[in-house]
Amino acid sequence: MVYGRADLRGATAGAYLSLSVNHGEIIALIVALVVASLTHRSLRLERVVPVSALPDNDNQIPPPSDTAPPRRSRRELNRPTAFAAIAVVFVLFMAASSAPSPLYVVYQQRWDFSATTLTTVFAVYVLGMIAALLVFGSLSDHLGRRPVLLSAITLEAASMALFLVADSVALLLTARLVQGVATGAAMTALGAALADLNPTHAPHRAGVVTGAAPTFGLGLGALGCGFLVEYGPHPTRLVYVLLLAGLVLAAAVVTALPETSLRRPGAARSLQPRLKVASHLRADLLRLVPILVASWALGGLYLSLGPSVAVGLFGLSSHVVGGLVVTLLTVPACLTAIALRGWPVARTLALGAGLLFAGTVVALTGVEEDSLLTAALGTLVAGVGFGASSLASFGTLARMAKPSERGELFSVAFVISYLSFSVPAVVAGIATTHTGLHETSVAYAATVAFLAALALLAQWLHSRRTPERAISPQT
């Protein structure tokens, strides 16, 4: 593994975070165009539905009227097809977000930058995502799901174009920042659209997809990119060409989606950055915070430093292995979310916290003993815990909120998740530059194990106070 020279370390973060004026103007222009187009659309809405008229039933979409979404035309997809299409678009966004992970080592070797810069590139993406969640988190509750998704796809395509021409750390940072904004704008609208389209005969399905799609997409993007880098031509370009083509198809599909969210006033006002959760939802959300922090902090470790650990500690130079490191965590998470969809919430959360703790300890043991097999086994176990945690957490969120509350609730949950995903990873990057990869990996894994133990304790205390109800996370 190649690290930055000692004389670059002190100035790394400031130098690379200071984008050129041209790059900053590009970002500002793109974001301004999206905000302006969405706000202009909101101002043209002549008829709106008062908040009091919104339905209380999560699975109920009111019949078409002057104030409801228009009747489905012949060109619009039916509800089951639309649900499947939204799930595929969700996976596509997540795959695009993890595709650069196997390339970090390539970029680092070509441009000779430090581990601090590597995790800064990773964190800039999350910074853009969180900013978008704060600004655009509830916008689809006002304008509808479709216009927000189309704008997010356009912005994501712009980031793919920036990746294609990237020849420096500054452009790489720009591309990741734009991609983060696009993904953040899309995620709450995607989660809310899945809940809107959830079939009445399968009330668990939206929660399962919301819990499984992110992990499946992350694994697919990392492993697919690893294969393309190792065996395909133009290793730093081909993956972005394929993703750009996928986004063009996604835009065509989203255009044909039926609109499921009633138009409401206050779209421009909703752009004010804020985190808001309805008072009757706060207790349930707070109960989920420990497991969200533990699971997503582990995910941040694998997506930022996982390929570097494979190269630097185990001597595995194949880019496929770099992608496989991420996949070993995310694919078991996806399969677990599907397999445990009928389990009670308390049991699923307890299993998730327990396996996160056990798997992280086993992986840490593998790093300490230089045993690749032990580290891989621990990653698989932790992946199962990650999947159980995502299933119970996001399934519960999809179940407990009204349609008019889903955008805001998912926004807050994703902010918590991605702060946990990024902040520890940045700290780890700085520590790696100064103390070494091995010591940092051990300390990071030990911290995640401690957080998982806290989550398990919190769940046990809650179960002592509240009798378990025999409901699955999504019913």
C-alpha cells in the first residue's frame, strides 16, 4: 500500500478540501439549478391539500381528485411494477456510491496521497449527502416523489461525468461531493416512495427492500467495480460509463412512475436546513440510535479502509479482493434482511447487536493474528448483524410514520446513519497517517464492538421495561 510522504501530511486536509474556484462554481451552479427548478415547480402549484386532509393509513392512497395525484395514464407503470422499479433505482444509487471504493487504492498510488486524504475523499461524499438530507429531506412530501427523483438522477449523472474526467484529487473531491448531494436527495424520496407503493397484501415488503437495497447495492457496486478494474479496460473510467448508462435508463423509468404523494404547500419553506421528527415518533427513533451508530460505523470502516487493509495488512493486491472485502459485509446483510423479515422487532434488534459485536471481535482477532480466514469469518458474521440491524431499524421507520411524515423521518434516520458512517472513518484516516494502518484498524474495530455492546444493552433494558409484542419489523 502506498502512503503519502511525510512532508505532505500536515497540509493534506486543508489543501485538498480547498477546491478551486472553478470547481466550486460548478457545484454551486448544479445545486442552484436543481433547487431553482424544484422551487419553481412548487410555486406553480395552484391546488394543494391541507395537512389535516392527509390519510392516516400508511397503505392507503386516496382516490384521484382535484387535489390528489392524477389518474394513472396508459404510459404510467402499475403499482407492482413501479414498486420493483423504485427498488432497482435504489440499488443503482447505492452501487454508484460504493463503486469508487476499490479505486481508492488506484487513485492513491497514481497521485501519491495519504490515508488522511483517502478518507477525506470518502467523507466529502457523506458531507454532501447529509447536506442534501437536511435541505431536500422533506421536499418530496410537498412536490411529490417523481420530480425530486428526476432531479437527483440528473445530479448523479453529472457526478459520473466528473468522475470520467477526473485527473486530480480536486476533481475527485468535486465528483464525490456532487454524488453525495444527489444520493442524499434521492434516498428519502426512494424510501418514502417504497412505503407509498407498498402492496397491502405484503405489508412487510417496503421495510425489507429499504433495509436490503442499500447493503445489496453497496456490495454490488464494490465487487463489480473490482472486477472491472482488475480485468476490464480503462480501470478508472469504464465503471462510470456503465453507471451513467444505467442512470439514463433510470430517468426513463422514473418518468413513467405514478405519483403517489399529494401536493402540499410549503415546498420552498421545507428547503430550510433542519432536522425534525414528529413528537410521537421521537421515542421509537431514539431507541434505534445505538444500533444505527454501531452498524453504520462498521460499514464506514469497510468502505473507506477495507481495501487498504486487504493490501496493507494481508498483502492482497488484487482489486477484486478489495471489492470482495466490502461484499463480505454487505451481501450477508442483504440476505439477512430478506430471511428475517417475519421476526419480531425486539428479537431482530437483539440478534443484530449481538452479531455485530461477535463478528467485529472475530474480525479484530484475525487482524491481530494475521489470519485472513478468521478476519473473513468475522466479517461475514458482522454482515449478518448489519443486515438484522438495518431490517429492524428501517422497517420500523417505514411502519410507524404517516405518509406526510416519512420524508422527514427518513431524513433524520439517514443523517444519523451517515454521520456514524463518515466521522469515525475520517478520524481513522487521520490516525492511519500518523500511527499506522494496523493500530488504527484495531482501535476502530474495538470501538465498533463497544458500540454494539451498548446497543445490545439498550435493547435489553428496553425489553425489561416494555413487554415484547409479536410483530415483525414491517407489520
